[in-house]
Amino acid sequence: MLPCVCWLQPLLVLLSSVLRAQGENCPASCLCPDPHTVDCSGRGLIRLPDEIPLDVRRLLLSDNCIPRIPSDFLVLYSDLVYLDLRNNSLSHIEPGTLSTSSRLVFLDLGSNNLTEIPSGTFGQSRSLIKLRLGNNPYLSRVNEDAFLGLTSLRELELERNALSGLQVGALSQLPSLRVVRLEGNPWVCNCNFANLFGWLEENSQKLPNVAIMTSFFLASIVHCFQRTSKTTKGDEEESEE
């Protein structure tokens, strides 16, 4: 048994040193289940934690009270592929903040206080595949070039925001798009809305999961036309009198 003990001892020392190193690199009040994951979700944070390991790949910051992301925050984290900032207090994203995330694949900014998505918000994040922007109750404007350069984006979530309209160009410049969620917005019945509905219909083969969305849009269009016809009929009756 002695040779076995001698063989195990250095292995245990190495293992303990690795675990100790992981603990030392983990930000206070956060968890690090593996060397490349930092989980700071639900910690009541009012700012981004200090001393995040430079080689982090998955950063979980959901369910906190973080109001902003410094514009240079992601410059140091070139290996980051998964960033979850869901359910915080973000009201805007500073220009260029996300343009340095060349390897980012998943980004969740849902359930925040964003008011608009301006042009160039995501820079040239060509690796981004899934983008969640839903459940931002004050998000009323998405610039036509907001998603410019996101050539790999497959899933875009814009549901349950305050969007009254969305330009077709915001979606048509996403060649890899396969899923889009738009339900639960206060759409205004106008030409812009009709163009958006038409584009979704034309791309039903490209967007197989858009069936529910088109059904929703169809119901909205019927409601719009009914409202418009009632208004027109009322005007005609008044003119006859």
C-alpha cells in the first residue's frame, strides 16, 4: 500500500493547489464552478465586480442592480463567449462597449431599463449568435443599423418591449437570422408595420419559427383595419350629415 500512497500524495497536492488558485481568482461574493466561469447572479451588486479573471468565458451577472457597463469593460476579456446581464438596471449601452467582444456568442440584456438601441451598439460582433433584448418596458426605438455587422446572429428576441414600429432594414441585414420574437409590443398600424409584416411573410421559409409571430401580426393588422374602417365610416357619416 505504501507505493500507492507515495503516488497519490503529489497528485493530491497538485489538486489542492489548483482548487486554491481557482478560489483566489474568484471575485468576492461570486461562485466559480470551473476555471472559466464566474457566477455573480443574484448577489445584489450595484456595479460590476472587481478582479474578474482575464480568461473568463462565461460571466453570469443576472438578477442584480447594475446600472451601467463601462465602455472599456470588455477590452480585457477577449475570451468571453457568454454574457448574461438579464434583470439589472441598465438604461443604456455606451457606444463601443460591445464592439470589442469578437468572440461573444450569447448576450442577454433582457429585463432591464433600456430605452433605445442606437446604431453601432454591437459594433462588429460577428460571432454573436443569440441576442436577448426582450422585456425592456421602456425600449421604444431600435435604429435601423442597430444590428449592423452581426452576420452570425441566428436568434433575436425583442418581445414585450415598448416598440410601436420597427424598420425592415433592422432585420433584413441579418443573413443568418432564423428566429425572431416580436410579440407583446404596442405596434402602430401604418405603412412601416405593413412592410414589417410583409417581410416576415416573404421570409417564412428562412424563419420557420416565425409562424406564431406572423399570426400575431395578422391579428394586429385585422384590428388595425377594423379600427381604420370604423374611423373612415364615421367620417363619411359626418360628411353626409
